[in-house]
Amino acid sequence: MTVSAISRNGAPVSQAERIVVLDSLRGIAILGILLMNVPLFTMPGPLGFDPLLKHETGINLYWWYIVNGFFDGTQRALFSMLFGAGIILFIGRQENRSEGLQPADYFFRRQLWLMMFSLIDVFVLLWFGDILLDYACYGMMLFTFRKLSPRQLIIAAGICLALMLVRENRDLYLDKSVISKGEAVAAIDTTVTKLTADQKDELEAMQGFKKRTSREGKLKRAEEITRKMQGDYATVYMHRTDIYINHLPDYLFLQAWDVFICFFLGMAFYKSGILTGQASVRLYALMAVVGLGIGVPLALVRLQKGMYYEFNWYEYTRHATLQYYQLERIARSLGVLGAIMLLYKSGVFNWFFKMLQPVGQMALTNYLSQSLICGVIFYGFAFGLFGKLERYQVYNVVLSIWAFQIVFCNIWMRFFLYGPAEWLWRSLTYWKPQPFRKSV
């Protein structure tokens, strides 16, 4: 089964080569996403993000530094870039095959069915960190921008980055305002001056913030979360879905720029050949050196500040003057992409990219199965290991899941054209069953 295409940037490149690198990148990203998601599958959020709550040292602390200093946000960014590139690739193929509204019909149907998979991930597999709904909604919005040039798309990404940085710092100074107003009220001698209703609200808001971010407050929340996660399916369902629903406005509206940055970059990088291996070694090296050279030190500074204040975000917020997480994350993500593409261009690691190609071809299946596997291992209604493993043991589980998915996908794709979820998604998109087994 062959597919021919013309490179959008005029460079002669075979479709087979494009499929290898794009699918391999998607495979790397989907495995890397589990690295970042696994703390929320396996332990209470306060413990996942604060290694000092249990006085972690040694290998546990090393894992925390490696994951949060290097990988944090990069795999999701890479996956988002590839999703943006996939929008261009899908629509381009449809527009080459048909005219009129049919390409748009297929594309929007594809995005709407992706919402169904999101509902399954959240309300059946109980993963409250699901990103499929975000991608489904934002992807439809990006249909409008598919004709923009790489330069225009990069400018759009830059605007979104600026807006996200504004958002970060707006939130920081709103929290600082809560603290300063509350502390000002706390300093009032209430034996002389009676507090107004507004002043009482300001004092209560400050005290609530302080209590939530204290060590005692986080340990109490961790115990409560663990108790719920060790319950039966109904208990876990109520806990996980309540978190998702409560955060849904934040996911869909307040964090939109976060996703758009990488969607636009992915569309630009696909059109310019960066994601398909057509850019120069010099460019990839520049991305790796500059991206990691800026992003990793900034990440370590952020983590050290957290350590200094013992992850007491009340004290951290009081003393912080600037938030720059998105700048740091995008820099690291571009650096990671550049480093991966240098490996690809070298030709030495062809075996590695070939091995991960089936994983990327089955990205949706793997994403959903990660929720299923982690649910079976950690949730109370199954093996119930939630909160019982040390951090390094959690990452041993990740390595085991990676090994399983790599082996399974390589075997599966020998016999089938698509992964199970990909076949269903494709069949629903075209509203007819698609070929499934490879012809012998």
C-alpha cells in the first residue's frame, strides 16, 4: 500500500521517509507523555510535585530532578507540534483527493469523534489529565490557519507565547495581591478597628491560601486523595471526574495559548521541512544547543527556588517577581526536538526510529492504553498500588510499560494496517469500515 505526495516546500523527499520520522517522533512523544503523567496516576498530586513532603533523597530525588528539569512539558509540546503537523497533512491529502466541502467535512468529523475518545479516557478510564478534548476543540479552530506560511505561523506562535507569559504573570500578581491584602488586614488591631465584610473576605482568602500551601495542608490533602483512590470504582470515579470537571474551564479557556503555541510551531515546522528531516544539520544543532542551553538552566533555577522555599507556594509567591515557565518549556522543547532530529539525520540510529515508528502509528491506542494499564495497576478497585511505591519504583513501572508498548506495537503492525483505536477513529471519520488486516 503506497501513497505518493509532493513536498510542500519543494524539496524532493519520499513519503516513506516522512512517515518514518513523523511516526517515530510521535512514538517518542507518546511514551514521553507517560513519563510526565505517571505521578498523577500513582501518587497524590502534592507528593508528586513536592519531593520534600516525604524527605526524598538519593535516586528518588535524582528522578525528580531529571523529569522536572529536563522532560517537564517537552513531550506534550512535541506531541502538540505533531498534532499541528497532522492537521496540515490530513487536510492537504483530503484537498488533493476531493473538492468542495468534503475535506472540511472529513476533518471536522475527525475532530468531533476525537471528543468521544476523550470522554472514554475521562469517564471510563478515569484519567483526569486527558488532553484529547483540548486537541479536538483547538484543532477545529486551527483549520482557519492552515494556509498561513511558516513565517506567519511562527509569528502566531510567538504571539501565543507572549499571551501565555502575560497570563502566568497576571496569575502571579493576583496571588500576590491576595497575600498583601490579607496580610494588611491581619496587621489591623481588631480591638480598636472592626473589620469590614470585604476585609474579612481578604483575610480569609489569604489564610486559606497559606493553609493550602503549607506542609500540613499538603499532607492532609495527600492523605485524603490516597483514601479516595484506594476506594472502589464508584469512589475513584467521583474523585477523578470531579477534578476534571472542576478544571475543565481552565483546560479549555485559560490554557488555550499553551496548546496553540505548539500547534502553530508544528504546522510551521511541517511546512518548512523541520519535522520531516529536511532542514540542515546546522539548524537542528542550533535548536538543540540554544534551546537546551536556555531552557534547562531556567528550569533548574525554578526548581531550586521551589526547594529553597520548601515548595511552600505562599512564601514562593510572596518573593517571586516573574514567571517564565512557558518560555523555559518551549526552549527545552525546541532543544529536545533539535537533539532528536540530529540523531535522525546521523543515520546511526535508524534502528531506533524504525523501532518507534509502530508506536507512533498507534499513538491514540497507546495513549488510551496507558490510562487503562495505570488504572489497573494503581487504582483501588484493581491492584491498588496508588501511593504505595517510591518515586524510582514508579519510573520502573514506566520503563516496563514502554517495553510492553514497543514490543506489542511492533508485533501488531506486522499484521494490521492500524492500531485498534486508529482503525475505529478512521472508520468513524469516513463513516465506513476501513481495511484492517494487511494482505498476505
